[in-house]
Amino acid sequence: MLSKNTVKFIKSLHQKKYRSESGRFFVEGEKSVLEVLQSDFLVDTLVTTESFEERHFGQLKSFGGQHITATQKQLEDLGQYQSNDAALAVVQMKPNLAFEPAGESLILALDDVRDPGNLGTIIRVADWYGIDKLVFSPQTAEFYNPKVIQSTMGSFTRVKFFYEDLEKVFAAWQLPVYGAFLDGENIHTLQGPAAGVLLMGNESKGISPALEQKVTQKVTIPGFGKAESLNVAIATAILCDNFNRLMRP
Amino acid sequence: MLSKNTVKFIKSLHQKKYRSESGRFFVEGEKSVLEVLQSDFLVDTLVTTESFEERHFGQLKSFGGQHITATQKQLEDLGQYQSNDAALAVVQMKPNLAFEPAGESLILALDDVRDPGNLGTIIRVADWYGIDKLVFSPQTAEFYNPKVIQSTMGSFTRVKFFYEDLEKVFAAWQLPVYGAFLDGENIHTLQGPAAGVLLMGNESKGISPALEQKVTQKVTIPGFGKAESLNVAIATAILCDNFNRLMRP
């Protein structure tokens, strides 16, 4: 049964402050909860409807944490989904380890991408292209924000991410840094294979002047209409697709 | 001065029912309002802050509709933006004309894309790539939804859109139809130049079986990770970028 304290605790995880204090975040919806159960994340508590339990009896048998059965209405009250007739999981955050590149073909770096939906979508794109190392500036949106988790559609379980001072790590790594600008080399005519770091900037300000100094190759997506720019998640996807071509010719 | 009736009318435009009844929608924020003023849309009413009026005195001189000065707080109360120290415009919808292809290199068609944010982002992508004819199935999100308008970042002023029975128009047009599927031809190895219709499907169901019959070439974005799919706006952008390569070699 869902106790008052559990309800209060899970609801507190909507706020960053309480996520940080407890080192926990929540994941909701059938697909994402199943994916987090199969991942290397540690799930403390699982709240599920009876119908979810019937559908996934096998996977639930081996779950060793706290397991609570609830109604759809209770689940919807706990989480942010308007409709959730499946499950919600309380999950332990991973420690923010230091990261040393080890021959990755492409690392994705984000300079202050602030919108949680954009960050989540970018993580899903990275997972699609097999890019599993992501480096974020400290002001980038919080990975464990429920809107980030939701937009990744389960991909948050398959990437490794690191919040770092990007100037420092770029200086230490000495890798080529491809930066997305509006006045760089046409990505369609760039010669490959290209490996290193792909750096994307903030939604309104782009890449900061300090980080621009570390960019070894500016790249641009050719456009032919009148839109001034592309959304950062869209631009990330198009650039990843082009790097994919260059790296797997 | 902002009358009670004007406030009530503008607030009613948050709902589709009242947008349809009045044939009006609203546009907010500095950039979008300036773009709609420069477009072929007809603006009935303009609500602006004094600072916006000072910044854009020249553009406002020629405006012949109703012009009301308001405070930032009043603007934020009228619209959906958390912060708006600029302007809001009440704009006339355009009639939904019939559309006959006339040598466009690429027409973008959407089969039941339901999320307003996705639709708006797709319109912005189309505008970036110079695709200005968009055909939507009747169940696609409403073009004039405030979230659609917001996500287009002004691009809604530069595209022509048509809500049509897609089966019927595809049969009538007899153009090649490229459909986005997970099991189509690799878009990286497709031979060009490719002209015709690019068809994107619903967020969860993809392209409907009936429309699949009209697809002459299934195309797929090659992925190398474990994500099952891409967001529809992301997939549209990647495909448009690839068609762009094929059509402007």
C-alpha cells in the first residue's frame, strides 16, 4: 500500500532541490520503467498497477526493492504524466564520475542547453547514432529532470554523461572540436572521417565566446529558406547524421 | 486602453473552439509579432508595451488596425508566455484553399502529427530548407494553436499549408511519395535527384496502413545505437537535410 510518507517523498522528487538531497529521481510510464529495470541503474521503489504486474510478471519476479501496487489515479497523482496506467520507479542517481576519452569516434558536448525537452531529445538522438558519451557544461539542464527523462524515451539508460568545465576538458583532451555555428563550413562538403567532439551551444546565445576559442572546426547546416536558425535538438540530429555518413562511409 | 471585452476575447483564443468561431488567432513575443506584421497575414489588433513601441516606432507607423498600449503584466496575462515585455497580435486566419502542385521540388505531408510542439518545429525545419508547401491530414494538430505558432519561431508566416484527405490528393497528384519507415531504403544511399512528397507519420503509430499503400519509396534513417525510433520532428529534419543533398548536389 502507498503510505503518506512515500507519496510525499515521490512528490518531492519533482523538485531539483529534493532530488539532489536524496540522490533519487523518478521514471514513469511502461516503456521507460521497463528499460530502467533492465539497465544498470538501481531502482529503490516500484509503484505499479495490477495490469502492469500481469503484463510483466516475469520481469518483476527478480526485482528486489520495495514494490507497491497502486491505482492508475494514484500513479497519475504521483508523477507528471496525464495518463499512466503502468508504473513509476524511484531510482538512484549515478555519481558524476570524471571522464577520459578512450577512442570514441564522436563525443557530444553541450554548452548550456537549458531546456529539459531539448536535452532529452538530444540524448535520444545520441542513442540513435550510437554516441554514448555526453559532456555537459554545469549550466546545462539537469539530466534527472522528469521532463528530460520523459523526452529521452528510455535512452537515458544507455548513455554516460558528465558535467564538466568544458574549457578545461577540451584543453586537456586535445581532440578536434567541431562547433555548430551559422558561419562555419558546410557540413555537406566537410571531408571525413571526422572524429572528436561535436559541440552544440545554448538555445539563444549559441556557443560562448570562451568555448569558441577551443573550436577547431566550425560547421554549418546549409539552409535554403528564410528561417534564421534551427532548434538545437534538430541541429544536433542533422549534424550527427552527417558525421555518421563521414565516419561510416 | 485594454477593455474588459478585448481581454475576454483574446483569452478566448487560447481555445480552438473560439479560434474557429472567430477566425482569429494570436501571436506573441517581439520576433513573431514583427514577422507577422511584415507578412501577408492581416493583423486586427496589436497590444504592445511602451518599450516595444519605442524600439519599433517605424514599423508601427504604417499599422492601420486597432493599437492598444499595455503593461508587461497585462501582456503576460493575455498570452501564454511567462515573460513578454513586447507585444501580442490578434491575426486573421487564412482560408484553407485547395492546392495543386506546380513543380515544387519537395512537398512535406504529415499524417496525424498530433503534438503542437512537433508541428511547430517541423514548420520551422521546412522553412529552413525552403520547403513552403505543407499538406496535413485533417487529424494533424491545428496550425493556429498558440504552441504551434510559438515553436515555429516566426516561420508560420512563410509557409503555405493545406488540410486535405491525403489519400485523395496523393491519388490525384501522381507524384512520387517518399514515406518515413523503420524498414525502408537507407536515405544515405538513395539516388537523387528526388522530388515529390515526403510523408511523415503519427508520433506513435507512424504512417497509417491506408496511406502506406500510396508510398512509392520507403526511406529510413540509419541508426547505430539502441534507440527504437526518433521524434517525428527530428526525423523530418534529418530527411529534409538528406533530400537537400540529393536535390542540390
